[in-house]
Amino acid sequence: MTVESLTEPETAPTPTEAPAEPVAETPKEDSAPAEAPKPKRGRPKAGTTAKKTRTVELTLTVTGTADGEWQAELKHGSKWVARGLEIPAAAVSRAAKELHDDLSGPIDEVINAAREQQQAKVAALEAELEKAKQALAELDA
């Protein structure tokens, strides 16, 4: 009994024939399908190892009136630390200058307007005081 080959002899492709399928040689390690890691539940962790800076939320609110009365309130997160603290206008002006020029300009404008208003009020009261003194002097004479 003879054994006949069931496969056809291999022939090299001719220049007009293109190979049926390009063969890419890959190492055996890469030929295995890559297994994706199973996603974990919850929020994904950041992929950075950089140190995170802890931030502190402090809210300082400074309010002033046209009369030149200033108050400060301080809040840490949602908790009030101080409320309704009376502070002098000069302290507000100095603090604003220390913080930033963009803050000190508008604050100084408000303080100067309040100062001018108070000066006008003082001048009016001094004029009224003079009239009262003259009236008193006429009664004593």
C-alpha cells in the first residue's frame, strides 16, 4: 500500500500573484489575547502619584456702610467662626493693601467717599453748633 500526499506541493508566488494574506511574525507572548483588568466599583483612582495639596476653605466677608462703619465675618467651610466684628476703616485699608493692589484701590475709594461724607457732616454740625452758641450768647446778654 502506498501513501499518497493529500497536500499540494508548495509553490512560490509569482510576481503577478500577491500572497493571499500577509503573514506577520509575532512573538508567542504577544499572540495571546490581552486580558483587560476587571473594572472596580466606585470612583476610579487618579493615575498620578503626585502629592495632593489639602485646601482649606475660609470665607472672610468685610462689609462697610456709607457712614464708615465696617464689620467682618469669617466662615470656615459651613461653620461660622466670627460674625459682626466691628473693625476700623484704617485696618480694612491696610489689610487690602497687604493682600493685593486690585483690592486696595476699590476699597480705598469707598473709604475716601465715606471720609468725605463724614467731613461734610462734621462741617454741617459745626455750623449748627455755632448758630446755637450765638443764640445762647444772645439770651445771656
